[in-house]
Amino acid sequence: MLFNSLAFFVFAAAFFALWPLAAPRPRPRLALIAAASLVFYGFWDPRYVVLLVGTGICDFTFGLAMERAPRAKTPLLAASLVVNLGTLFAFKYSGFAARVADGGLAALGKPTHLADALPAMLRVLPPGISFYTFQSMSYTIDVHQGRLKPTRSFLHFLAFISMFPQLVAGPIVRARDLLPALLTHRAPDAGVRFGAVSLVAFGFFKKVVVADNLAATVEAVYGAPQGASSFAYWMATVMFAMQIYCDFSGYSDIARGLARLMGYEFPQNFDHPYAARSMRDFWRSWHMSLSSWFRDYVYLPLGGREHPTRNLWITMLLSGLWHGASFTFLAWGAWHALLVTVERAARLPERAARSSVGRVVAAPVVFVAVCVGWVFFRASSLPHALRVLRVMTTSVPVVDLTEVAILRAGWPLFFLAVGVVAEWIARAADARAADARAAGATGAPRSLALRSVGVAVMVAACVFLRGPGNAFIYFQF
């Protein structure tokens, strides 16, 4: 069930009509969350619900077993990881592994058809499987480390793992944060509800007005059978950078807003990453819940700063592979690992901070480097990505009149500008709010009337300027 669909609006209206009746009492509250979330997820295919519930049963059982048999905690954690990662591999990576094996054996003169032999159910990726798998793994890892006591209620655990606002595209909410929160409930006041609605409206605005209106042009350029010019590829890549940001951060905003309407707070997932002045800062502000997950559960357990370069490369390659079973995503992870490695070795952020010129050019340079990485993310294959990059880097980006016509169709430059202005306004508003908090100020930073006008403008834009409906990009992960 897509957030940007009529079915979801009907679903959400029914859920929030029932929520005030169920929320005050723990068991009805958890039951409504779990039941509604399973309906939400099963809307794609009821069989996916079996997979989700099966994952929940396994990790719930492993968590209780760790408490009852503390000496077996490590083998039980290993069993949990095998179940979770094995399921993820089967559905997400088995096809990729089979295709690689077919290619390797064919090169040796022993052709096989392993990819064709896979069961049909393994050829369709369940929506959001990487998100809820990582969320469930955080539970057993935290129980193993003693950071969280296991819950004795499967209903409680099911509500945690299936909670519909962030189920299929994050943010990834840690068990130690959300599980205890679900046991209590505080009804949001009028100010919190208005802020939640504003966040939802902004999320929809970014998705349906900016991202969806840019998608067709990006597809036209990257999907051109004869390729495109350097100018067109650069423009399409910048548009894709805005598209994927508005698409994914828009989903996160909607999820966080819905959670606030329920009385819960999800972690911030984006903090204006294209304003970053270093790659390190970029990863501190892009998909923050995933970045912190990999830091806490991969980078630091590997030894963290004891072997920083090795652990960085392992973490970034795994992060790339998490995004998809393709060499393009591995290349994307390797590109970012290389950038961070060079940045660390040359101490570029420190040098830029000491120079007035460096402070000015740092953000544009980082943005261009990130855009080069987005080529791997958007291209259909690794050879396709390399062809695009070769054109982008070996040809002067001269304006071609035929391509100007492509860029004018659908007004993509207008919607790119809308995205830039919206991001600038949001960043300025966040900076004012941070300054107000630091000064101990209370109350809304702007008048209710002005904020209401802003919400009304975004809603009107979603109605009259929405692009063709598209699934959220990160649903495929």
C-alpha cells in the first residue's frame, strides 16, 4: 500500500478514527498497531505477511531463550543472524548470486541455468525486507549485549517489528528505543498534532511534486537507447540527486509525522545532506538511521578506529550491497569508501575549514562527488554507469538544442528549482528552531497563521502540481 495512493488515505482515516479508542489501554493499542500494520503490508501480497510474522516469531523466541539460557546467548544470537540474513539472502541476493555463478561457469565453458531454476517466489523482492530485517536484528543483538531486556509479549514484539509508518522504507527504529515507548502512550497536544500534519504535508510535497515530476526526465536521459550528451547526463544526474533525496526524505517525513500523530517519535533520517562540507558530514546527515545502524552493529564491533580504513571499506561495501543485489551498488559503496579514505588521509575538512576559499567551495565539491556516486546508483548496470561517467568526464557539457527540448518537457528545471527552494527554506527553519532551543525559547518559531498558509500551499501543490504516481524508490530495498 503506497502512501501516495487513495487506498492509503482510506486506511489512514480508518486507523486514526480507531486510534483514540484503542490508544489509552496497552493491549488494544498494541493489537490495533499490529493488525493495521499487517493489513497495510499484506495489501501488496498476503504471503509477505507470513514472512514478516515468521521473522518476528524467530527473533521473539531467540530473545526469550537468551534470557533463560544466558550461557547460550552467543549461539542463540548466531542462530538469529543466520535466520535473518539467510532469509534476506534468499529473497534479495540469491538471484544475483545465481547470475554471477552462471556467468562465471559460462566463461569456463560449463554453461548453467541456476538463475532460471530459482523458485518463482524468490524472484520477487518483498517490500522493505531490508528495513524490517535490520530492525528485528537490532532486537536480538541488543538483548545479547545486555542493552535491552526481552519482551515477554509477542503482541508487543509484533507491533514493534510491523509498525506501519516506517515498515517498508524506514527510518530504521532501534528495538531499545521503540519497544519501551510502545508500552506507554501520551496523546499529542494540538501543537504536536499540527507539527505532525505539517511534516506529513511536507513529505507528500517533496514526493509527489518534486520527485515524481523529475522522474520522467531522469528516466528519459538515462534510458536513452543511443545515450546522451555530457550536458544531458550532468543535468539528469543533478535531477536524480534531488529526486532520490525528496523521494526518500519525503517518505521519512510522512512516517515521522504519522508516528507523532500516534504519540511516538521516530529518529530523524535526513539533516540537509547536500549542504555537507565533507563526506563524513554527508554520511552523518544522509539516511541517518541506516548509517548509525552500520556504525553500531558493523563498524564498531569490527574494531572501529583500531583498523579504520579496513573497517570503513567493509562497512561501506556492505552498505552498498544492502541497497541492492548489483555490482552498481557495490561500486557506489566503494566510491564513497574511497572518498572518505582520501578525505581522512589528506585531512581535507580541516584544511578547508582553515581557508575562506575552502569553506566556500567545500559544499559544492562534496555535492559533485556525491552526484558522481549517484550515477552508479541510477544506472541499469555497471557498464552503463561507466559509459555515462565516461561521457560526463571526457566531453565538455555543451548545451544541445534537441536536449533542451527534453529538459523543457514536463518543466523539470522548474521542479528542480522548487526542490532547491523548499530545501533552503526547510534548512533555514531548522536553523532558527535550533537557535531558539539553544536560547531556551519556548513556543512556535512562527505564527500559527503563517504556518497554516504554508501547509495549505503544500497541500494545494500536491493536488494541482503532482507528477505521475510512482512507488517510493527505497521500496525496492
